[in-house]
Amino acid sequence: MEEKEIIAVAVGLMFNNRGEVLLCQRPEEKSYPLKWEFPGGKVESGETSIEGLRRELREELEIVSSEEKLFHVETTSYSDGRTYRVEYFQIQSWEGHLRNIEFADIAWVHPKDFPNYDILEGNREVCQMIAG
């Protein structure tokens, strides 16, 4: 029996001074189209999770993060057969002005408003943790 590949992912939880967290809407042409998620992505071979997260944030939002603190780790299997091991990091600080490079949309969202967004299945548990 073939062992399924588990895809390593690192994402960032970024909060502003109003207690809102950054959510990003996946492009329509990518897998899980138009779902809302936290910024980040796949960790490439030879990268640490933090290196992968920093690269993804540069590529997607043109920011440089620092002081990342591990918040949560979970593994999620989707109905399409893919399994992801996601490390969630709270981003303590970053430099640069957010610029949407890859997403359909980005938004600062108060945790109480998460139910108004079609959140990617794998991010829902962390949304519940943040919302309390």
C-alpha cells in the first residue's frame, strides 16, 4: 500500500492594533477556489517552516516578517485526497506595506466576523481558537 504524501505548510496569524486578523481569499483558478485562509503556503524542500513562511509572505504580500511564535499545529485531510500538516505562527511584527500580489482579495477581519467568511476547512479550528 502506497503511503500518502503529507504536504508541509506554514501560515501566519497577523493581527492589527484593532484585534483584526488578516484573511486572504484564494484565487478562483487555484484549488479550493475563493476560500478564505491565513497567508502562507507550502514549505519547500530544504526550508524550515519559518523560512517557508517568510518566503511566502514576501511573494504573496511583499512583507518581511519577524518574531514568529508557534501557535498551533494540525493535520487536515481533504476530500480530494490531499493531506496537509499546517504549522500556524503568530507574526509578532513585520516590515513593509501589505500588497495583494496573489489573492482574489485580502481583508482584516475581526474574529467575531469569521462566520461571514467561507473559511478553508483546515483553518476553521484555528479560527475557533482565536475567536474564543
